[in-house]
Amino acid sequence: MNIIDYPRWPSLARESILNVPMDLRSIKLNINGRIIDYSEEIDSVVITGMGGSGVVGDIVNDLCWFWDCRVPIIVSKNMRLPRRLSKPLVIAISYSGNTAETIMSANEALTKGYPVVGITTGGKLSTLLGNRGVPVILVPKASAPRYGLPALLYPTLVILERFSVASVTSELESGISGIERALGHVDDATELANQLLNSVPVVWVTESRRGVGIRFKNDLNENAKYYSVVSVVPEGAHNDIAAVITKQGGLRHMVIMGPNDYEGLYEEVLIDVISSFRAKPIIIKLEGKTPLEAEMYGITYLGIVTLALAGLLGVEPVSTEPIDRLKSLLSERRIFQV
Ligand code: PA5
């Protein structure tokens, strides 16, 4: 099976962090007469981006449940920033650097005088930010945004460290171990992909592993061109679960479980309930000694499952024509001024 850029993930992670500026906190900008001082205290981190870039926010949000991050992480997948921010750091992530929603959000942040850091391979985002002296972390390229995930995630983690949001340095290598362990499970991944044929996967995940569930759904959509649903518990256990008695055929329930997740006992009850309605779920256990290791293991392993599924379905995994068409129509119709 062709696992595209996955074998490069350890090196993508290691290389990308070398580009995070050492002097990030000493940057001071003057943008239209407004001083943006990167040494000032922040009270939130907004991570803005779409799709394969935006999922970095979900992953960081997961990790902060375990790391007890000093300020809230706000995940923004929109062309506008959330309202009424006080002193945020805005991390704008776009693999291509040409995603209109992300460029608009970064622009808005600068207009409001918020410190911004860009993470991209280049494109308009890099030009827009670079021309104003805003720090841009240029990361190595991959075959498509989602295959470059570690190059977008790892610099984000180092930025969090620099802004004293979380202490991550000692955990970075363990995340790479999680990737490497998953790379050794390609055969299991193919077996799991086989079980998903002719079904709509329903991915059950807890709040603290939401990013793994969302990333899996996105990879099913983009790599295998396959519909799926994510149900985040506890909320999903108060609505989605009512539909396990559905007469619609073809649902395949899967439950993602972390090694020490505090929601584990809740998930055990969930599994018992789903099973009692003759819809026995597939259990996916995230392996790893640290939160980052388990997260990276799950993301890598499940990503490979979706490539295996694409192979079984005879689908070309890299291209995502409808997304490209949407982006070009948005630009043609000048929906956004970027
Ligand atoms: O994985 C993909 O290709 C998409 O989800 C893209 O990440 C998404 O369209 C945003 O593009 P970019 O990551 O270049 O900002």
C-alpha cells in the first residue's frame, strides 16, 4: 500500500520546529500606528485554519485537557475571528497559504492589534504577514495539506512553549514515537479498512480526543471520499445514541479510547449500551505513554486506515477536486477580498 508522506512524518515534525524564531517574544511591530508587542501577556490562544490545517487547533485543544494549559485554546474555523477577545495570541495556519478564510482571520487579527504567528509553506499568507514583519514559520511541503500535519502541529506546540502556555518540549519526541509505532501497524490498518467497506462509519470519541475523531472523519472524507459521522461524548450520548436503534442499514460504530482518559469509564457504559442494541462497536485503543504520543499514534494509524480504504475502493487519495472547485469559485466570485 502507498502510504504517501506518512513515513516522512517523524522528519517533518523534527525539521519544522527548527524554523520557529528564537526571538519570538522580543518582536515588536508597528502596524498602521498600532504597536503589537509579542512580549506582552496573553489570555487566550486562537488557532485559526481550515481542514487539514485547522485540525491542528482541535489537536492542541485535546492536549490541553491533559497539559492543563495556562490559557484557553479557541479553535476558529471561519473567515472571522471570535468576538470579544481580550489579549489573544493568534496562530494562523494554512498549509498552502492561500486559504481565504485563514487569510481574512489573520488580517482581522492584525487590524485589531493582536500578535499573530503564521505557519505555512508560503502563498499569500506568507506574503501578507511577511511584508508587515509578522513572524511566519515556513514549513516543509508534502503531497497535500493533510499529509503535512506534523509540520503544522509541531511548530504550534513550540509556540505554546514560548508563550508559556504549556510545557511541551519533553513530550515532543514521544509524539514521534507514537507516529513510528503506528507506521508498524499497516497490516492491522488494512484489516480495519476492510471492516468499514459498505458502511457509514460512526466515530464515537470523548471531548479530550475530539481532534483524533475529527481528523479521522476528515481523512475518511478526503482520502477515501467516504462519508462518516463523528459523535463527541458526553453530548453525543444524549442524542446520537438514540439513533442506534435505526432501521437504516450500514452504520459501523467505532469507539476511540485513550489509555488513561478520564472519560474511559463513561465510554465503557456507552459501548455496553450500543452493544445492547446489537450494534457492537469496533474499539480503537490509542497507545502511548504521554498524551501527545497517544494522540499522534491514533491520528497516524487512523490516517493509514483511510488510505487502505481508498485502496480497497479504488479511489485516488490525494486529490480533493470539490474542495479545489470551491476555492476557485470563491475566488472567481470575489466572495472574500484577499
Ligand atoms: O486537507 C486538505 O487538503 C484540506 O482540508 C485543506 O487543508 C483545506 O482546504 C485548507 O487548505 P490549507 O490547508 O492549504 O489552508
